Amino acid sequence: MFTLAHLSDPHLPPLPRPRLRELANKRMLGYLHWRHTRHRIHRAERVELLVRDLHAQAPDHIAVTGDLVNIGLAAEFAPARAWLHTLGAPHDVTLVPGNHDAYVRQSLAAHATWREFMRDDAANSSELRFPFVRRRGPLALIGLSSAVPTAPFLATGRLGAEQIARLDALLAGLADCCRVVLIHHPPGRARGGQFKHLTDAPALRAVLARRGAELVLHGHDHVQALDWLVGPTGPIPAVGVPSASAAPLDGQHVEPAAYNLYRIDGKPGAWRREAVSRGLRTGAGHVVELARREL
């Protein structure tokens, strides 16, 4: 049996003090939002509790589906890399970026800071290309990037035709594995509607319907979510998790921090997948099991 842990959207605090010139774009709105509300929702102690509990569960691998940073400041990326190393070695942790990791165009170059956690098994040390594939046990982890810079008030994502075409070929060639697709934006309907959705989600769903996958993991919406996508031989579970740092706040609809464990065994055509959600309940100072189900 292989155990995969999944957490997302830690929005790692604290936010470094920005220089004035760094706020001369979309970051100004994000900075004001952080100062007004988000610094009270995303709490470092919550992330620490989750990570401590995650390590106690001893998963075989950890998947992180983006939004490590908040407003894409240059000073946010190195601490986020250090945090990834607290989860484990790059061989044991796989990352895909989120929209906050591409908050402004300048943020895209900083993704190289995290290259070792997003590297294809067959790539050389300088390559960073999506989708990438990492084979771990019976799993083929397929990492997609939906992270693109957007205008103010938008948090949409996009894969693009090239990524989708490569995904089509990869899924076809990995049918002997338990294929786990990692993406930040949900492949179905996002909670924020047209302001937060994956713009080419129909094209992604068409590839999944044609080629199949055993599991799709995402973040972005900061909620526990289970959607069933059409697959060639049966429905494909698409699972989202809350923010890994979230603390409930009066007047805000915030699910407490949580992560999921997936226990996977079986063989091609007969994979067994059990999902276990672990997280913080309101008022509790420790992580507990929240739910358990077969997928």
C-alpha cells in the first residue's frame, strides 16, 4: 500500500515588508487585503500543527498544490523553499504552483527557486516544464501548472493548448500506473465562478474523459471538495482540500486547516483508494481525523 499526503494553499505567513515600488501593480490590492483580513486567517501555528501531524502519519510521498506565497514578493520565495524542505527532500515532495505564486509576471521567474520539487524524473537539472511526471511506487504523479498572472480582482488559471496536448499523450502512456494529476485550480466549477475558474477546464475534462486518470488533486477553493469527472471506464474523483494555514474568522466563511491522506493499492483497472481527511476543528489545538471514505 502506498500513502500519498496532499496539502495546499498554505499562504505562508508572515508577509515580508514590501518596498514601495513593489506595490505599484496588483500587489497593492493584495497587500491591503492581507493587512485587513488575510493575516488573521493564515496562521503559521496552524501550518506547523498540520505538518507535525502529517509527519507522524509517515506518508510515502507528499503533494502540495500551490499558493505557497501571498502577493508574489521576491522575498517570499526563498522562505517558501525552506518550508518545502521541512516537509521532506525534493524526491519525496512534489509541488505545482498556484495563482498566488504567479501573482504578477515577475513572479514566474522565481518559480525556479522551487525547481527541484517540480522536476520531471527524466529532466536535467536546468529544466522546468509542465506537465512533468514523477514515478513513485505504483503512482505516476503528473504535475500541471495553471498558474498565470491575471488582472486585479481575478484569480483565474489557464493550462494552454501545449500543456493539455502533452497531458493527453502522458496519460495514454502511463495507463499501467495509478495516475494522479496535480493542479492548483479545480477542473470543475470553482467557488468564485468566472473570477476564479480554470478558463480551459472543458479541454482538460475532455482529455480526462478520453484517457482517464485515477485521481485528480487540487486546491484553490480552500474547502474540502469531491467532484466526480467523466472517465473512459468510470468516474474520476477530483479532490480539493482547505488551506493548510486557515483559522476560522468571524464573518468569514473559512474552513479550518486540513490535509488529506490517500492510501492506494491494487493494480491497473482495479485500484483501491481510501481518502482520510485530517485537520483542526474549531476550538481544538490538535489535529484529528475528520472523515474517511473509499473513492
